[in-house]
Amino acid sequence: MRSFFNYSLLPLVLFPPSTCLGSVDGINESQHDLYANPAFHHPVKRLSVPSAERFEANYGRYAAKLENRDSLVRPDWEAATKRAKEYLQGWSVEDLVTLTSGIGWAKGRCVGNIAAIKTKDFPGLCLEDSPLGVRFADRVSVFPAGVNTAATFNRDLMRWRGIGLGKEFRGKGVHIALGPMMNMARVPEGGRNFEGFGADPWLAGEAAYETIVGMQSQGVQACAKHYLNNEQEHGRRTTTSEVDERTQHELYLHPFLRSVQAGVASVMCSYNLINDTYACENDVSLNKWLKKELNFEGYVMSDWDANHSTESANHGLDMTMPGDIQSDGTDKYFGNRLVQAVKDGKVKRERLEDMATRIVAAWFALGQDKDYPEVNFDAFTSWGKHIDVRDDHDKLIRTVGAASTVLLKNERSALPLIQPVSMVLIGSDAGPPLKGPNFYQDRAGLDGVLIQGWGSGTCDAPYVISPLEAIQSRAKDDHTSLSWFLDDFDLENAAKAAKGKDVAMVFIAATAGEEYLVVDGNVGDRNNLTAWHGGDDLVRTVAAHNSNTIVVVHSVGPIDMPWVDHENITAIVWAGVPGQEAGNALADVLYGDWNPSGRLPYTIARKESDYRVRIQWNRQQVHYNEDRSIDYRYFDAHLIEPLFEFGFGLSYTKFEYFGLQSSFSDDFAPEDAQWRAGKPTSKAHEVGSALQDWLHRKVFTVSFRIQNVGTRYGADIPQLYVGFPQENTGDPPRVLRGFDNVPLNPGETQTVEFKLSRYDLSIWSVQHQAWVAPPGKPLKYKLFLGTSSRDFKLKGTLQL
Ligand code: BGC
């Protein structure tokens, strides 16, 4: 984002005076009279454009463009591996095995622990959840969930969030932070979708990359999870995900490829089976794809109890978690079983050394062998030094929260709010959690504003700013009469509360989580897509009694919105699961301090039957039959009109696009010729074939100009979608291949460049087992540039 100083340049009144009064429909006569009486006027009527001071106070350094993006480089694996090999020289089988085997659940201070080896000066390792904050600890922050991070479409904020998370984990002495999570939101009701980065692999890949680079810049090892195809909670330990190889490469592997490019230290294999073999003993996914094609140099740990054999060591598993200590003191699979297996020759010593080398290399690569804080909390007791690691992360969380808020509908200038005379907030989601922020185990409950889902992907909140609290403090400044009614089910009184107010804001929510906790019969995955607590009835009731009804949705994913076209619903704001600063972030958008720039990281369908993929209940197999057509790709391929498409989000200003150009900078001549001919290169089967330079060098440039033609400062999120050559049947019409965050003052214009690699324009050839150009001569790609996956401002072709 541009520096906050731009704000001070803006004129204070940007809307005609009539809009400044807000929408007056639905206000009864006496209020009109009241409002018309100058004696009741608050003296200064102005848009809530923040001063530089306020902007700084809210967002601090986080809204500024991140300097030195490229100075944070991936760890030096080569040097670290060399050191690890030297360090491990002469170690006994027992000591090597110690590095690979968790000590058992709740036997150490963290959710996963590798024992210290005193004779070797090895301090042990602490592995701790979660992707949005340090779990089971105090004086930590609840960051916006992964899905909100994706909704920012803002790489700087993704990186900043990673840095913030990294600092907190490090401050607590955690060596390995168990995130980010990058399973795809393939199914709208998927329980853990909130932890991940939405429904597009390319977007998820960028978010994973930035998060990992950010986290690891603080010396914490990141863990890319869950590898692979853990896209539903139902039956996650027993079902097999059946996915064809091309789809695997082009969709599900992609975020992991970006993780390896970021230098990720560890990968967590998932509970499910992949094409009939457990993910943690799957030779194809672990040895062939991850370690050979991607040349992943870190280590693979099992999800908790996802290892099912000692043999898994031969198929690519390097560390078992949390360790399966039996009542007789022996470990079920690793530990002394692995020692025995090595002694019996069932697992080769070289393989054990490789496992240990990878684990120690990660420890060296992240610099954890020197001056790393000791673990200073206990996940299972109240022991600890209670070190405050929150820093100024409230500002970061607020910034990401505001930037991830998506404005879905805005009619009759309902938003931003401009000193409304009277306003009511309706619904429990407007208020604080009734029983406190951390009452429900791993947040498996809903009785106040929803800031995260439930399960291991959560953490304890130090506080929660509710919408009521944040809006109330604005109401005080604005001299707005603010009222609230937080009962979801008393529709009669909700109607009374809604009547006669300038603005009636109704709050609804939907949550989901991990399968080990059940909420209202939802076993992790949601049973349906309706708003919880009878939210639809509440919205309809409020809308029936107030013609300026604004709906706010806190949700882990898409919900049904059967009331969307109601004429009294003037605005809809999707706030997702924004973390502890929920209320402040929302108020920033409602009042226009933050011009909305969030975009939907998944599609919201008009009706449930429009979604192609649903949870597969009570089956052994989860068939990924839609192949590459998940989310918007399916809607586009089948000409289904979504309610709100992937990438959609409104702004308080307007942008225009012009001047599309493309260019190619030639290099890697022999590989390029082979690639264009649709053939694999001579290096196609080397270790690291999927990460080679010729494939990933950004050689195609698509450039265009954007102008802010509206009246407010704000950022646009231009998106580039590429249509692969027609001959390539079975492909969705368009796929995301570029996005950016472009902040502009009114009237200002900026050139934007999207750079593509051959990889970005390739398909996975099962026949050649390589990345190749799609069939077609000449190679002709369609380019679509716009503000969503459907609203295109510029179109062109890229002919090679
Ligand atoms: C989850 C992982 C988590 C682990 C440790 C598992 O049930 O799937 O995401 O990191 O538990 O809590």
C-alpha cells in the first residue's frame, strides 16, 4: 500500500451533500423532521477520510509497501545439509532415530516434541500449531485466518502476516510452526477451508510462498500442510482421494511447489489415502513428486497419528508425530521399532541418515542452533514465563482484517457510513462472545462475533474487539444514536429494534472446523451452507422493517444468501474470519477509513445445487471427478451464473484499464524450442525437474494501465486470467495467473506488469512425465484482465 501520507492530500467532502445524509428510505416521518431541524445537526458533516495520524494509529507500518521484498531469501539448503552431515557423523542408530520420532502426545511442552540429545548438544525440537497463531499459549495474537489472507490479494500483507506469525512463534521458543495450511477449498462446506487460502491453487500458491518467506525470515521453520488432498474432514482418516496425475500437478501440488520455492523447512503428510495409499507412506507423492520432481530438501513429518507403519520410512516419511508410545513403553512404528528395522536391514542405515540429515539441516538452515529462545510455555499446563510476543501485531491484524473484507453489494450509497443519526446492530455476531473469547474447546462454539473457525487451526484470543465495541466508539464521535439487539431468535423484538433507524445492520455467521470436535451436529465440515442461528430469518425480518438494511457476514466460507436481492438490503459486507481485531477492521471499511480492496477467494453460488463438488458422505473414496474444474473454473466451463464470482469485490471508487501490451524476453533457446514444440526438455527427468530455471524464469510480460477515475483514494486488485489453447480439451476456459494490489489517488494512473513463466503456461504431460506447452500451433493463449474472474476490462491474446 501507498504510504499513509496520501490521505492527507484528499479533499474532505467527496460526495454530494445528499449522499452524506446516508439513505433516508425507511426512516419514519418524525425522524425526517428531526433530521431536517438544524438544531439537531452535528456541526461537521464530512466523510470519514482518516487523517494521516489516525491512519498511522490504526495500521502503523503495515499499510506501507514492504521494502526490500527480495532481500529475504530462501535458506541455504546446500550449506545446511553439508553441516548436518558433518554434525551427524558417527551417531548411533538410536540417536539418529531419536531425531525422527516424536516422544508421544502431551509428553512434552508442545503439541509435538523431539527429545533433546544432551551428549550431542541437541536441544530438541518444539512443534506447535497453528496457521493463525501460537496455539495453547497466552499473550499471543489471533491473526486473520488463511482464507482472509487470501482475500487480500495483497502479497505485502501476506508477507507481513507471515513475519508477524514468525515473530510470535519464535518468541515462544517454537522451532516448527505447523502452518501454513494449503488444502484447497474444493468443497464449499469443507471444515478446514478457513485455515487455507481459498479455492484457486495459483492464489493459494502465492499466499503460501509469502507466508513461508515471512515466517522463516524470523528463524522459525514453517510446515506446509496437509500433503495431499485433505479437502474434506468427513472420513479424513479412512477415505482415499482419487485424483488423476495431471490434476494433481496442475492444482493440488502447486501450492507445495511454491512452498518449496520459498524454502519451506517441513511438509506434513495428511491423514487420508491418496489413490489407495496412505499419504504418509505414499512413494509416489513423497519420493517421486515432492523429493524428486520438486527436490524438497527439508523433511516430511506425519500429521498427528497419520503414520501407519515403520515401512513408511522407506516411502518418504522422515519424522513421525506425535509418536505412538504404547502402554508397554515401545513406539508403535518409529522409535525402537525403527531402530530394530534398521538393525534388521528393513530400513537402510543410509535412509535413516537421510531422514536425520533433513531434520538437522532445517534446524541449521533456519539458524536455530544459535541463540534460539528456549520453549517458554507449556501447551498442556499453565507453566511458563508468559512472555508477551504480541508486539504491535494488533495493527497488522487490523490492516489484514480491513484489507480482507469484501464488499459484495452497495446500493444507494449505503456505504461508507457518514455520521448516521441512528443505527442499530442486530444479531449475536455483532457482539462479543457471550462466554468469553476462549470458552469453547478449540473454539468449537458460536455465541458472539466469529473470528476463527474451530479445531487445531486456532489459538487462544487475548481479547476480541466486537463490531459493537468498534462501532460504538465511532458512534460516540459521530453523535450517532446507537442501539443493539443481540438475540438471534427473538424476531419480534428484532423487528421492533430495526424500525425507524437510519441504518439497520444485521450480523450473521457460519462456522466450521476440524472433525474431532462436533458443533450442532457438524462434524468439522458444515452440514449445509445456511447461516447459523436462523440467520436467514433474522435478515429477512430486519429487511422487512428497515429499508436501509446492511448485512454483515462472518463466515468460514460461502453461505446461501436467499435474501440477496431484497430491495431493502442496500449493502452486504463479507468479513470472513478476521482475527482478534474483527470489529475494528470491519468499522474501518464501514466508515471508509479503508476503501474496500478484499476480493472473494472462492465463488458464492446462487443456489446450492450449482456447486459441482460436495462433501462425499459415508464413502470410502473421494473422487475428484471434476478434474481441473474446481470453483470458478467449473462455473465458467458450464456457463453457470454465480451469485458472486471468485475474485469479486466492490470499492468506494472506480477504476479504468487501458493499453494492454505483451512482450517476450528470449532466453534458454534450446529448452524454449523444445517446450514450444510440446516436448519435454532433456532435463525433464532430473532431480528438481519441476523447479528448473528455464521453466520458472518470468519471460512473458503483460502490461496495462489502471486509472482511478472515482473520487476516493483506494487500491484496485487487477487480475489476469489466461485461457489455454482451445485444442487442449477438458481445460476450464480461464485460470488465474496474476494479481496485484494497486493503490491510487483519484485521477492517478499506474502501469501494472504481470510476468509469466513457461511453467505458468504449461500443462503436465502424463505421457512425458514433464511440464510441456499445451498442444496447438501456433500456441495461442487468451488473456483476460479485469476486476474478477468474470468482469473483464481488457482482452488480448498471447501468441507464441
Ligand atoms: C491436524 C494438524 C495439526 C495436528 C497437531 C492434526 O489433527 O490435522 O493440522 O497440526 O493435529 O495438532
